[in-house]
Amino acid sequence: MRLKDFSKLNPLYSGKAIHGDISFVPMESLRNDSIDLQTIPYDQGIGKYNYFANGDLLIAKVTPCFENGNIAIADNLLNGIGVGSSEIFVLRFNQRKALNRYMFYVSETNDFQGKGCATMHGVGGLRRIDPLFMRTYEVDIPSLPVQRRIVSYLDSKTSEIDYAISLLEQKREAYTRLKASVINRAVTRGLNPNVKLKDSGVEWIGMIPEGWKSYRMKDIGYMYSGLAGKSGEDFRSEDASLTQPYIPFTNVLNHIEIDPLQMNYVVMSPGEVQNKVRKNDLIFLMSSEDYESIAKSAVVLSDLHQVYLNSFCRGFRTTCKDVEAKFLNYELNSEVYRNKIRLEARGFTRINIKVDRIETMYVVLPPLSEQRSIASYLDAECSKIDRAASIVEKQIDAYKRLKRSLINEVVTGKRKVD
């Protein structure tokens, strides 16, 4: 059966108005099999965001959220009503044909994930699942008693795997906190534990080592824009003779240094004028699904030839010879700077930050030789932590593959459930 034969996609609210609050689900709060709820007034939610009710299946439609399994069943909604980002698909099933929980497991299979990813399209690296896929995907629906047995079995087995994953995720978080602490200490105090401090003159920065100076970002460089005037077709061309590489937003999101091997391609006309990325540029995320990643930066350390920037980002190019780009990027990714820059962002379902908020933000810089020493120190220390964290990450991935394999075998009937 096709999904549209036994479900409704993004149903509209048809109930009575409520004088009170309802539940709101930001994109970042939709996770694998769980939802963190917020509240907003009824009249600020209904009609403005995607509506859903208890029991509806919520599926993130954008990359990489879809591939990461950001799928859950709505539950415990205030007044039984929820709203969320337009980047979330809502599926409401006919309970006489398919159980919500059974369809949750179907959505976790390789078949559903693979075919969904194959329909993704979009502009500037932000790709989405085609709504047509959510209507026409075909699935074999067993009888309700069989569905109940499958759900009971998978709930029991996957909970054991999830517990093991949660323990490893706690360990991973500990490494993340350690790395953040090491970076924060080095970029705010330097490497000399006995250094004398002075007032930076910037309230939120506080005390800094003697010899360090405060600058606004626009005093040491300038921002430039990403690709402009491109259509969706320009990003879908497979003719290598017509395309040039550009840095997708996921390359910035997932790295502190731009990976030169992770590029997407866009059609470029002969003589077309677009900003090109250079070595030592910093790339900022200017739009995000959450406050955690907004304005995150990554530095370009490779000599890139004819590489452009996606439209969701901005580049920053230093004009001051006394700036080490790698140090500056470490500083901007430190806890004190990330906390400050998040306060400058605005948005609800989509978070954005204005260019002038970055341009006018203060940074502190030690002498150039010290910047380089700190950057080298952080390279060494962070690589040690990253190696340890990568071992944990591989263990997490192994458990996730085990879980996905189990779900696939049971849902497809390869493993029988008593």
C-alpha cells in the first residue's frame, strides 16, 4: 500500500480554538524516538506552523536530520495540540490499518531511508525530501496482531541497544566538554599560567593577558557573500564540464577546518562573477535550524582553486597581517564566544544572524607569534581528544548499525517474531 492510502500528510487543524498554551517542537528537539516540548500560545501557533496531534509521526525532512533518524511519535502534547517547523513532515495513520509505532519502525528501515534520500533536492546544500515520496512510498502492512507482536519485540530489543548507546554518548559528551575547556582556556588566557591579566574593556570578555588587544571583527577583515542568483537546476547538473565546486553548509557545520574533499557542485557560466574562497578565510553559518550551530565557523587551510561558497554562509577574509586565521577560528569556536554570538541570533523555527552582528563583535588577539603557538598547542591537544572520541563514536555507530539491522530484519520478515 502507498502511504497516502492509509495516512494523511500534514493534516490541518479543524478543532475549536483554545484559550491557552499548546506544545511547540523546534527542529533541534526532534530526535530519534523522542521529542523535547516547549510551549507557545495557541493563537501564535495554529495556522503559522505545521500542526500535529498525539500519535502523529513526525519526520524531519532536511539533510542531515532525515538521515540521522530525527523521527518520533508525538506524545504528551499540551491540550493535545502541537505545532512545529515547516521542515517537519507530519503523518497521521488510519489506526484500523497501521499502528503508529509500527510505522515508526518502518520509517527507520534502510528501504525507507534510502528511497527518501534519493528524492532529496534543494539549493545551496540544504536538501529536502520530496513530499511526493511521503505520499507514494509503498509498504507491506501485516495484520494488526502481527504489527503488535513486532512492535512489542522491537521495543524490548531496541531499548537494550539504546541503553548501551546512551552510556557511550555520555562518554562522548565528556570528551566534548574536555575539548571545549582546553580551547576556552587557551584562547582566553594563553599558555602561561602565571601571566598577568588586565581588563579587556569589553564586559562579556572580561580579563585578558597583558599584551593582548581587543578588536572588532571589521577592524581586522571583511565579510563576503556566498553564491547568488542560482536556481535549483544549477545545483542538480551532472555535467562536470559546466560545474565548479562550492563548500556546502554541512562542511562548515561538521568541521572546525574545511574538508577540501567534501564539496558539492554548481553550474558556473563563463565570466560569471561570484566570490571565491581563499586559504585562511573563515566560513560562518548564517542560517540554522538551532541556536547551537548558528554562526559556527570553520577555517580554510587548503589552497583551493576556483571554489565558491553556498548561499547560507558568509566568508570572512582577514586584511590584517597580524592575525593567524587558525587561532581566530579557535577563539570564535570557544565557549565564551559561542555563547555571545548565540545571543545575537534571532528566529524561532529558523535561526538567522545578521552580518553586522559578526562584523561588530569583539575578539582579542595576542601577538602573532603567540597566536601561532596557541594554535599549534590546540592542534596537538584537540587531536588527542578527537582520537579518543572517535573510538567512542565508532562504538556508537556499531550499535546504531546493529539496531538498524535488527529493525530491517524484523519489519521485512527476515527475522520471525513469536
